[in-house]
Amino acid sequence: MKIEIDDLCVSKNAQFYKLKKSLSVSALKALFKEVSQNRSGNYLCNKVRSSYTSNNNVVVKYSLLSYKTVAEPSFLKGTQIKEYKVAYLLLVELDDAVAVMKKHVEPFANFFDDFLEEFDYDNFCHFYGDKSPEYEKIAMKNMSISNAVIRSRSLEAKNLDGIMSSNSSSRSVPTSFRMKIAQDVYTLTPNTSRVSHRDKKAGFDELVDWLSLTKEEIKIVNGKSEFLNNFAVPVCLEDILKIPHSITAIFLDLGEVERKIESGEAKLKKQNGDYLNQNEIYRFFDTLKSPLKINSKSIFVKGKKVKGKIQCSKSSIAIKNTILNDLVIEEDGVSEYKLSKLVNEEKPFSAVFDSPNYSYYSRSCFEDKSLLNNIDSMLTIFDDTFDFSKVKSEKEKKHKASLARFPEKSLFRAIEDEYCAESNVVFCDDMNDEWADHISFNINRSVPEVSFVHSKFVIKDTYGASAFHEVVAQALKNIGRTQSDKKSFKEKYDKKWSKMYESTQIPRTIGANNWKDVENVIDVVQKNPNAIKKVVLATPFLSKSKLSDEIGQLNTRGRCKPHYVQLIWLINTFISSCKEYGAQAYILCKK
């Protein structure tokens, strides 16, 4: 049985690309042969560069491939049961562009590199921007390299414009959005060049007209969307490198691969066929959750140089690494593929530069134009009024069993005696499922407040990102605790805060003798809708004046040392996250 072009009845859902050079018959035949290697039986259709004119006189050339595949269903293993699927690949040439539609067909990156190139990200973000679209849903990725933040989120409303907070928009990258114009609903996925129109399925004639109109709209971009202008601005990687700026760190997001392996949907093995055991899998993914530091294109993981390098083209970054190249993913219903192929084709990673304005995410670069203007305001959250000169340790372990207070020269003691001096109740929540190192309630002020204090001490002052990253990560992963209800506080008090600190006589609760005392203070804070919630970082290894001097170089030179760039990213991420949770951000430091 054969399939003809008039048999098609498909959704209006396609990827659009600019045509770099004309498609040749030989190249298309080679492509069709490559993607159909696992077909079962004869081709259902194999037409290359056939001409077609729609009823509205739109002239195109199309290439259609269709075939059957046979494989064991993904929910079975070791059976003789087979599942038949029909795959198709349709390429429609629209003068200077190509629309691609496919199902059950594997990626074909080499073909894209030779003949196709992506439209600018801007073209997709401002699609029908002059039609006053209502944005019903948006999915975003956080540009931060910290793994302690919400990396992606999705928001939905009748119209997000005006409802959605713009606090962190400039550091967020829209990965897809659904928009409504009159009765038409479109979903766009810029990083995959995809446009979907919610409509009834269409035959090829109607499809050709839709593809042609959509391509023209992508090219023109008549008006800018003010809503999407609040987000990160797309720029060209080549332009960033020409300034010149250099890449300083890469953050890999292999969460989906890890999830598939953990659930048994996929396996990870070496090219020699040896499967990785559970410990090896854990160590591998745990290692790659740390940023890859880049120095002169060389790659460093947790301070150690690894074999490989990064390569930059006009618009994308590739990671060449022997470990990624040696690992193979085995997945049901899909041909085996190297992890390096997945990383460099799907590009599930972000990168930062020696200027904090820029970030690279999934084939696209973005600029946060508001960051440099916010540098001075970022420094206002640093509080250098506390005296940390006597602090010589974090909590000065090992503790004697008779100890009733943290040692005088410890950071914990300084927090309790100085920062929490006016507090009514203070909890020490350090160790084991901690919300913060200290949580303090102050109800004596005109507006009651609660502070979640996270402390970090290092022997020498440091402006590298690692120490600061640790305390920021601790704060961010617990930032939702600022919204905890009284029941959660009661459980904490009963299980932990009503007891002594580990094997000492140090009380975990200061200022209250029982739950009733604690409850009274919590009620004052939680019943006041204007109560202040603070997230505080105690970092005596940072000097506000030195940090101000170094960061000040951004205002004059537009760049600063690589580790300061990461520091700025972390500070900005910390501030943005606090704003989203309605909390005030503070960093206690040296002068």
C-alpha cells in the first residue's frame, strides 16, 4: 500500500527554518536513507522535491517519506510482542524557507547544519506581536547556573500580561508560550523553531497555505510584544565573542536523562558494552550538577581539568568531552545514541560569560539589559554593621558535652549575640533537615518580622563563587520555608527545637520555655499581613568595600574577573528569588 500527498490529514504544527542553500535531490535521498535505516518493509512513500500548487496559487516543492517501524512496546521487556508504528517526514520548501513536519523520525542534525539555519529567536518571540495577543501560558527556564533554584516553571492565566510579576523576567528565558489572537490559539517553542496552530486537522492543500502565511509572519515581525520584552533579550553568540567576551562556565541539565535511567526507561553504558552500576550513575550525575568551569576553552570539573574542550560556531556551543563520548544511552524503541550526541544536538545546557549581562541557553544567547543598572542596588543588601572580627570558626566543633552556649569566637555565637540580640525567640535549626542555621522572631518593632539566617565561615576571605554558592544554595533550597504555617513550626519544635543541640547543653530555643511561648510569637507574625520576612546570609569572608570596587569595574569596562561574574549571578539570583517569595534579602559581611 502506498501513501500519496493528498492522503495527508495532519495538525498545523511545524518547525520553520531559513534555507542556507538549495536542497538537492541527492542530499534529500541521502537524508531519507539515513533516517529510515530501521524501517520494516518497503517505503509507504518516498517522493523527493515534487512540485505542488495550492488552490490559492501558493507554489511549493515538497519531499515526503513514510515507512513502518517495528519494536517491542516500551512498557514490555523480553517478549515477542511487537508494536507497529508509521513514521513520516515532510519537508515543504517555501522559497527561502523550509517547514519540517515529522513523527517517529530520529533527529538529523548534519542535514540541518548543511542546508538549514534557525530564524532569530526574536522572530518567534514577537510572532503576531502587533495583534495585541493575549498570553495564556508561558514556560520559562531560569538563566541562573545555581542548581538550588527552580530551574523551570510554567504559568497560566486568561492573560498573563499584567498578572505575572516582572521581578525576575529579565533573568528568565521563555521556552514556549501559548497566545490567543481573536479566536486563534498559537503555541510557539522558539528553541525548536516550532509553531503550532490550534485548529482542525488539514489536508495538504490547506496545510501549504498555512505554512506559507506562517513563514511570512515569522520573517516580518511587524510589532514587538511588550510582555515578552520584559524577558531576556536574544543576541548572537558570535557578536558576544567578538566584543570580545569569553565563556567562563557551563551548567548541564541532564535531569531528563537521569529520570529515565532511574525509572528504568533507559540504561547507561560504556561503548565497550559495560553498564554503569548505581554508584557510578550517581557519581556521574552528581558531578555534572556542578558548573563546568571554562578557561581558554578547556574544561574543569570541581577544580580538575578533564579531557576535552568547547567549540563555538556562529550561533551555538558544542562540548567535546571523552567521557560524554564514551557513554551510550540505551532506550526502548529508540536506536542507541551517545550521550555526547544528545548534549550537542539538543543542547540541554546554559553558559555564562565574563560579563554577567549575557547567558547562553539551548542554541540561543540572551542579554539581561537591566543587570548593570541594578549593580548599585544589589550592593545595598550588604550589611557591614556587624563586627565579625573575633569570629574564628563557624561553630567550633568538637563540642564538649557540658557546653551551654556556642563558643565566643564562633559565627553561630556572633549571630545569636549580635544579629538576634533584639529578637524575642531564636531557634537554632542547624543539622539534619534544617530550614536555616537560625530562625529569629522579633515582635517588638512596629512591624513584626522573622529572619531565616544561613551562615558560612571560611578561614580566609574569598571572592570565588564556591563558598558563596554553598550558602546561597542553602538559602534558596529552603526559601519556601518562609511561607511555613504554624503546624509546620509546631512539628519542628516538638521533634527538634525543644531539645538540646546534638550532645551538648546548648538549647536550640532561646527566649521561650515551652510551645505556648513560641506559639504566641508566631501568631503575632503570621496574623499580621504586613509582617516582614527576611532571608539573611552571614558571610564574614566577604568585604563590602572590596566587592564594591571589583564590581564597579563593570560600570567602566563592562566586564570583571570571571569569579566575580559568577558571584554577581548568585547575588542577583538570591535577590530575585527573595522578591518572588515576598521576602527581603540581606547579606551580613565585613566592611
